[in-house]
Amino acid sequence: MSVDIHGGIDGDGESTAPVWTAFGDLMSMLLGAFALILVAVIGVQLQLSSRLEDEIRQRAAEAQRLQTLEQALAGPLAAGRVTLVDGRIGIRGSVLFALNSAQLQPEGGELLRSLAGPLAGYLAARDELLMVSGFTDDRQVRRTGSALFEDNWELSAQRALTVTRALVAEGVPADSVFAAAFGAQQPVAPNDEAEGRARNRRVEMAPVPRQRATTRVGDGR
């Protein structure tokens, strides 16, 4: 007796299997699974595409901020008022302060105002802090007028604080900048001539990585 492929009862009274129905159900299941996989693949592609577009926009914004900072530095660099070495912006002490003083001069205040905005924009796009470092020459500080400094360490610290506060006043976030003092340490020129000492009296600004708080074992956080 032959089998009815459409299902039914054969000549012996036995039920035949609905072969094409089962095959159709199997194909439907496979097609559904394929559709789910296709949807998942398309979703992943769209997600990756969105991330790529975000990354491109972020890189473009960072490049624009860096270009803005470079443009702000172009004039002072050409005039010799600042230097740029290995990413560190150096400002001559004579531009910012009178000798043995930590009071900001008008020329120095104008320069810091021109740099504050570009620096704030640059820091906003990066996970970094701006370290403002004060340096002096190796000559002993002279106590003049109301400016009484115990030594070069104190003078360099106060100058770094003055620049830091000026930048914050002009819009650099206070949590993105800090001051450091090096005194007569780390000179960039010999101190045996006036020109060398003038180069050593400076304030430098450099980006440094921002440290993140870590959870200690047993502190409950």
C-alpha cells in the first residue's frame, strides 16, 4: 500500500504522517530563527555604527579644541613670551611677575585670560588635570616691601597659586587644576648668567592624568 503524502488513512486503515506539514513547520522555524539572527546582526551593526559616529564626533571636537589652544598660543610663542616643550606651556616669570614678587602684572593677567578659555575646553574633553608649577632661579629671595618669602620654595609656591587662581577666575574648573612648587630645582638653563636665571624664573602648565579613587578591601564601599 502506498503512503499518502498529504496525510490520511491508507488501505490497511493506518494513519499516514503529514510529511509536508511537518516539513513546512520545520522551514517556518528555521526561517524564524534566521530572521531573529538577522535582526540581531543588524542591531549590532547599527550599534557599532552609532559608536563609530560618536567616536568620530568626539575626535573632531578634541581636534578643534586643540587647534583653538594652539591658535591662542601662536602669538605669545612668536613673541617669545611663552614656550612649548613636550606639551608643557612655559611662561617667563618676567611676563607674569616683578622680581621677587608673586603679584600678577597686567601683561601676565592678559596672557592668562587669553589662555583660560582654550585650556578649559581642552581639559573638558580629556580625563586630565592641569598642573601649574612655579620655578625660580638659585638666588636667595630678597624681602622687599610687603612681599616676605622665606625662600625660593615659598616664592615659587605663591606664584603657582597666583596663576592657578587667575585661571580659575577666568573659567578653568577648580577641580581640573592644581598648583605645585619646585623652587630653584629643575632649572632649564645655567644660573651663572642673567639670561639663564631669567629663563629659570618661570611658571609651567602641563596636563597630567587624573587619578581615580579606588575602593580598599574592607572599607565597606
